[in-house]
Amino acid sequence: MRRSEAVLTALAGVVKAACDSVSAQFSRNSVLPVAVPTAGFATVFDGDAGEPEQTFSPLTFHFEHQAEIEVVVAGATAAQRDARFDALVEVIGLGLLADRTLGGLVDWMQARAPLVDVDPVEGGEALKSATIPVVLHYATTDPLT
């Protein structure tokens, strides 16, 4: 398994475990479901590995890979949406804090503040969503492996 895939799989595992703990739905690199589950929905997107810094002797590529976690909740009232949203974001955050090296796969993992939005839905409950950027710092001897 390529290093970047191993890192993203580990990140997805952390987010899936967090979702499972609050009965939220989880996916990786997929679109929003037709109906948002009561406890919410989270998706990990692979994001962008960017251009790595290089060091020589031995040749090593140092990545600051920015992945994204998208969180979406629905609720009949703003208070319901806020409570569900906060619960899901908090449990994901605690999961990320529990092991900032993803079992040694990364040197450091840092989530950034969520970019929050509320989207009205015609004829349905409004959605509260956020994109949470996660920067994954890791090194590899070959960017393709």
C-alpha cells in the first residue's frame, strides 16, 4: 500500500470510529446521501498532497498533505442542528487528538478550525455543514510508493 494511501486509510479509520460512537454515517470520497441520517454524516476526502519538500542523502520527500473531513447534520430546529453538529465534531476532534501520529504513519497531524455553513433545503430540514481541514505531515522515499 502506498504511504499516502496508508495515511488516508488510517485517518478514515479514526473518523469512522468517531461516527460509529454516535451512530453517524461515514464514507470516504463520496457525495452526500439523499437523506442525512439523524446523527449526521461525515466523509473523509483525500485532498491534496501538494508539492513535497526534498532532502537528500537519503532522498526523502516531506509532505504536508491536506485532507478534508466534511460533516453534515440536519435538524428541524437550529438548536437540534447545533447540538447534533457539536456532538459529531467533538467526537471526531477527540479521535484525532487521541493519536496525532496515526500509529506512527505521520510525524504530526493537525486539524484546523471547521469552515461552517448552514444550507436551507426547500421543503426539508436545513443542513448545518462544515469542512475540517486536516494537515498530515509525513515523509517517504518515493512519492509514488
